[in-house]
Amino acid sequence: MTATARPTPSSFDELVDTALPGLTPAEQRMARFFVEQKEAVLLASAAQIAAEAGTSDATVVRTARSLGFESLSHLRETLLSHLTGSTPGGRLRRTLEETGDDAGAALRHVLTTHREALEVLAAPEVQECFGRVVDALFSARRRYVFGIGPSGSLAEYAALQFNRIGLATGVLSATGIGLADQLLDVGAGDAILMIAYAPIYREVAVTLDVADQGRVPVLLVSDSLGPFVHGRVAEVLPVPRGRAGHLSMHAGTLVLIEAMIIALAARDRDAALASLEMLGAQRGKIDKLWLKRGAKKTP
């Protein structure tokens, strides 16, 4: 394997396993670190990785090259690609190759994908975990829902509905430094419902740090991030987003959120109904014709 060849094994771990016999003992230890500490490899500098692994940054870079990568950055790109199932464009291309140009085939593909997700949600162990998540959200002083990108829209929807049934809820959906403002009020007694996927990007890492500092339980909804945050989250709800390597789909997560709305409302029916009555009253003050349009219907 040359230094300029782009490795293309079926997984990053397999790439390392194949290359191990040809590495020096120091490189073998570093290569195993790449496999066991993927979060650090993706987020830290060469010097930080070296410090954590107990070696030199030269060994970090040399091991990356011995594995067939042009640089540590190239190794990170490949690791990220294996974790996320390639680029969004690549996932869409693979999905289109399966469905073709037929609209009916597209519909069947999506229906099958969502049936598979619902089967996972129906598993007894997932339902037990769901119950614990609902208990944690209901008993919290305040809830926060984390989500970025498409998951941000789901986070905003969940927060809106939780607030409507009388459960104070904030959204953690900003990217970059804007997230810092949203994290200011997170503290003891709160709970974070996190919708996020591998790898651990900066916003996830910082949110987990804030949760650790404030002893705030994190309730994770993810089909891929769980192994990378083991010990840092209280619960993991493994909601599939579709088939590996195909276009990501979020209907399963939406179903889960709507089940949470009902389950949380059931924890205190009187408070939930009173909150919705207040919502209807406020709507009526804003628009006198609201009641004629069905303000008494549930949201």
C-alpha cells in the first residue's frame, strides 16, 4: 500500500486490522488507538492525540501514513466517511440506483424503510427505554431538545409541543458560537433530549461537556452515536434513519417524538389540558374568529 493510495476497505477497523502486521510496535499501538478512540481522532490535534495516547505527534502522523493515508487529515476524512456512510450526495445516489426513475418504487422504498424503523421502536427493550426517557423528561425542572440541520426542525417541533402541554422546554439547535447562548441556562435539574448522529461534532461535544458539568442527564436519540458517548448519556433510543449508506430519513424519529408528547401529557392530564385551554384562549384574544375555526381541537 503506497502513501498516496486511498484505502477503500469495508470499514476503518478492517483497514487497521489488515495493516497491523506491517507496522512497527509503536505504530501498532497508535493504530489501535485510532480504532478505540475515534472521537479523539476526529476532534483533537496531532499533539493532543499524542498526549492522550502517550506518544509523540510524529508517531501519530507517521502511523497515519503507514496505514496508507497522505496525512492525519486524510485519515480523519476516511474515518468520518466510514462512520457516516459517505457523503449526503453519495447516499442519495445509492438510493436512486435502487429505486430508479419509477415513482412507485420510490414510495415502496420509503414505506419499507419506515416499517423497519417502526419494528425497531416496537421492540420490548426499546419500549422500556422509552418509558425511562419519558420519566426523566417529565421529572426535569426544564427540558432542552438538541438537534442540528434536519434534526433541528425536529427539535423545534418537539419543544413546541412539549411547551403546549405545559412542560417548559428550550431548543439547542444553533451551530457555531450561537449554541453558547442557548446553553447558558442549562443546569442542575434539567434534562437534554439529544437527536444526533456520529461522529461527535463540536456542538455535540460542547453540549455533553455542559451536561457533565451540571450533572444534566442526556437522553440520546440516535442509530450511530451511542458507542461514542458511552458513559456520558443516561439512555439511548436507537431509532433507525433508514438503510446504511442510503438517504437518511427521519419519520421514525418523528413518530418517537409524537409518542413522547402523548406519554408526557398522560403523566399529568389536568395540567396538559389546562395548558391547551390557555393556548386556545390566547389564540382567541389574538383572532376573534379563531373559535369558529375550531380552536377547541387539539393541536
